[in-house]
Amino acid sequence: MEKGVRYLLTALTKEGELFTLYGEARKEILQLRKQQFYCPICTEPLILKAGHVRIPHFSHRDHSECINTASEPESPRHLKGKLDLFKWCKSNQLSAHLERYLPEIRQRPDLLIEKSGRRFAVEFQCTPISVENVERRSLQYLSCDITPIWIVGGQPFHKRKTSGMYELTEYLWSLTMRNSGGASLVGYEPETGKISVLTNIVPYTPRKIFAKPFQRPIFNMKFPLPLFANHPYFPFKSWLDEKRNWIQQKVRYGNLVKDRWLNVIYQEKTNPFLLSPLIGLPVKYMESFISHPAEWQFYIWVDCLKKLSLNKRISLHYVYYKLQKRISEGDIICRVLPLHETALWKKAVRDYFRVLEELFYFQRAGKDLYRMIQSFPWPTHVEEVKNGEKAVLKALIKNDR
């Protein structure tokens, strides 16, 4: 494959009409070589290539300066994949356009789909790109009221040996979408013709997640793809083990100079292994943080709750303000999730206080106000920690039913 070249499946005829190679028989495609086609973006002449191995496609001439050739290079998998997705859209009687150029944002999605008055830009991404690139392109689509949908080329995860456990890089995290059932990630394998979906994604650590996978032949599925489980499930039982393992790794390999969290813990004369069982709780929207819940929830305690007296009130806006300072200083790291709501971390904080209310440590005192009605427990030995954590999770499981 030529380095840096992006191949096309659509081109302009000399009459200025858009032509797509979809559905053309090989004999007809060979006859088309006699005609001249042009790039829809720069109007440069294109070369029609129809060998015996690669899918027939258009290509710019060498040293073209078209912005389309500056995109990441395409592979046979990418060509076949977006063609399969186009056929799938047609089988669903959708209004779909292959490689439609959007001059207002200088973007060319693999597919532009229109359904029920809404527009969707489908990007079939076979090679990892930077999170910044995903964010920039997604925000450009959203600025035009176009919903971006990213589909990973291949299986959208790295499987671990433990059942239900996977790994996601920050790049894969940036492609996730969120619905009422949680975060989901979609992949498509042109080699097998199957769509793979990870649903109900729950982060254990920045890379390690729990999720429910399912796989179906693409032509057995409808648009839009099912992106969440019917019955969201949270793996409470394995959460404690993963939290303890994370703390052990943090202490073993952490650097007191570089690791701000450990530094603050020791400044507070606290033992990382003797944290309150109310710190490090799993909550909704916690994927909005790269930082572990034990980190950002500890900062909430240090900055907002440590000196709060019983029956005194605290505003969530004050908590947001203090956490925003920690984020700005780099103590807490938020995850880039361009397909999720903005400022999603505030919802995670709000849900944390909802959980503390369910556990009878806070009482709602207004729309964004909470009153502390019970002090945080602080264990003095490891066995007390384990018993406290088990009691808290037992309550959470009961409330979740």
C-alpha cells in the first residue's frame, strides 16, 4: 500500500455528477477506465484502479496536495469495511452517502446517514489515531448537528483471561458512546462480516474494565446499533478485589514526589490501606475520570468534608469548584469522551453524594445541598477495612436491586 495515500470509492464524472463504485461488476469497471473521474474535494483527475487483489477504487496521482491525501492511509480492510457498512445501510432502506464531503468543516466521513430528520457521520477506524484527533473531528460533526458514530476495525477490545474483563486504551475510550445503560463500544470485522459490541462498560482501573460483549452478523442488525444492555449490571463482587489490587500497585510502584495522591495521603497522616470504606466507591459516570474513584473521592474528603461538622450543609457547586481546582492542577485527570455529555465528571460527583445519602451519611437539604448526618468511618486496621467495605457494598447491592 502506498504510504500516506487515501483511496476513494466515490468520484465526480466530467459532467459533475457523483459516481460510486458500489454495485458495479468487474467487466463494467474495466470499461470505466476509459472515462475520466475527478476528486470531489480538489477536482484533480483521479486514477481508477481495478486489480485482481484490491477492491476497485480511485486514487490521486503522486504528489497530490488534496486534503484528502493528508488523511491516514487506508487498508484493504478499511475499503471493504466501509463498503460493507454502506451495503448494510442500503439493506436497511437508509439514505446513505459514501464518502460525502462536508466543505463547511472540511471533513469526509466514511458514511453520511440520514434517518428521521437526523444526520449521522460513521467513521470506520481501522488504525489508532490520537485522542485529540478523535475529539476534534467529533466536535466538528457535532457543530453541524451531525451525530458521529465511530466503529473500530476489528474487535473493539483487548480480552483478558478473567471472564467479563477487558482492556481499553484511551484511544478506544474516546470512541465510546453513552446511553441510559452506560458506555458502549462498537467494532466491525469485514473478514467475518460480524459486528461486535461491548456494552455496560465499567472501569476498574484506567485500562481494565468490566463489560458485556455480544456479536452478530451485520446484516442481522438494524440501525442504529444496540448500544446498551437491557438490564445494566454492575460487578460489585469483583470491585473490592480490583480496588485493593489498584491500591497495592499504587503503593508499590508509586513515587511520593510525582504521585500527588500518595503525597497528600501521607501529609494527612493517613495510610492508603486504611482509607474510609466510603472512599473509592463505584458510581455512575465514573468513566469520566481517568483517576481512580479512590483518588477523586479522597480529594473530596480532604478539600470539602474533612472539616465539615455534623448537621452542617455543603453545596455541590462548592464541591465542583474544589474538584475543578484539583483538575486544573493535574491532581485529578479527566477522560476525553467526545461522544458523551460535557462536564460528565460533575454527574459522577453528584452520584457519589446520592450514594452517600443512600448509606445515611448525608441528607438532602435542597436541590444542590446536602447535610452531613454521620461522620466518615476511618478504620484502624486492615480487618476493619475489609469488614467496612463489605458492609458498604452489601448496602449498595441491596439498593441497586
